[in-house]
Amino acid sequence: MRSNSTDPVIGKKQKISAILFSVILGVISYLLIVKITDNWFCRIYVPPGKNNRAAIAIRDNVNSFQKWGSKNFTAGYLQHYYGCYWYFTESSNNNCKKQFQQSLKYALSHYSQVDIYLLAHQNSYIYWVDSLPPHLLTNIHLVYNTGCGDIYQGKHWLNLGADAYIGHYDQSSSPVFYFYFLRRWTRGYPAGQALAESNQLMKSFLTQIKFLSFSQLDADHIFLQSEAELLGNPDITIGGRNQ
């Protein structure tokens, strides 16, 4: 005759095993989220010289979700790490050219270092800038451009006076790179180091997405298209030119 009673020792072991499994699963899930989101980068430490630097960013006319995502991620970093910043979002009836030029001219006139973030598809914002007084343009510190194929603007930006320019060669997943890069650059990493780590993390992310989604995603091909390159001085930091 089968007994309905259970062995208390076995029951206790099963309970402990279930708890341990839950804890381990939780830890693994947390570590996976941390690795993917890179969320150990908190906006706490601010490199010296905040009051001497400014930033200006512009987002092109895309869908509302992309506009919201770009601004929500970027504006907090600019506010925390720069003495002054401007963030522009284009729309179908407002290209922001006049406001962008006026703000950039003010920034270059009042701050010794100005970083420019071009958060747009293939773009020609450089022609908005090269009409400004040449003596001001030497205060351009770093230019980052998400535009596909816009790495070829690099020499033009350097000739204008920028210390360094970062861009992408082809149809790219530049928003993934930018997610990692902005966090490292604003924390004080040299531009070259921030670029190298962000490229590697982007590649790792693309590989993880392929694994997690069981898709036919060609992560290596997308990475080669998306890989960022730096022209100019790789040793500059957000804190200065000579660090």
C-alpha cells in the first residue's frame, strides 16, 4: 500500500534546491542584463574642467520613438558632464539650422572645448559649421557622427579645427556603439580607448542578440559595417587635450 506521507529530509532538500536554483537563476539573469545594458556606468564621477566645456547634439527627423530614445539617453549625460549643452531635434518643418549655428557659435565663443554629437543618418551638418568664423572652430574638441558612411567627413572636420572625429563606414548599428561610447567618453576615457572598448562591446552585443534570438543574424558582417574609426588625436579626453 502506497503511503501519502513524504520523507521530511527529501522534502527539505528539494526545497533548498528550489531556493538555490531561484537564486542562481536570478544572479545569472542580473549579470546578463548588466552585460548587455552596461549599467554599471553610473553618472557619478565628473572629470575636471566641466565649466570649461560645452556640448551640442542634434537628432534628425526620424520616428517619435527614436527621437525620444536618443534624447532620453543623451541629454542626461550632457547635463551631468558639461558646463552647458544644447540638444536639437529636427522635424519636417524645422531643420534647426539657424538655432544650431547660433548655439554652436555661442558655445565656441564662451567655452574652450566643445563636443559635437551628430545623432543622425547620413548627414551634411558639417556645412552648417564651416560657415562659422574660423578662429572659433579651433575650440571644437570631439565630433561623433552616427551617420552611415560619414567617416569620410573626418578630414574635413579636422581641417576645420576639431581635435578628433569618430564616424562609421557603412550601413551601421551605430546606436549600439554610441550607447557604449558616450558612457566611456564622458567618464574620462581617452578617445582611442573608449572607441576600442565600445567597438568590442558592440560586437559582443550583436553576438549575444544572435544567440538569444536564435536568428540568422550575421553578427560579424554587421559589426564590420558598424565598426567605428577615429581620425585625429586618440589621446584626448573629455577633460582636455593633453591628458
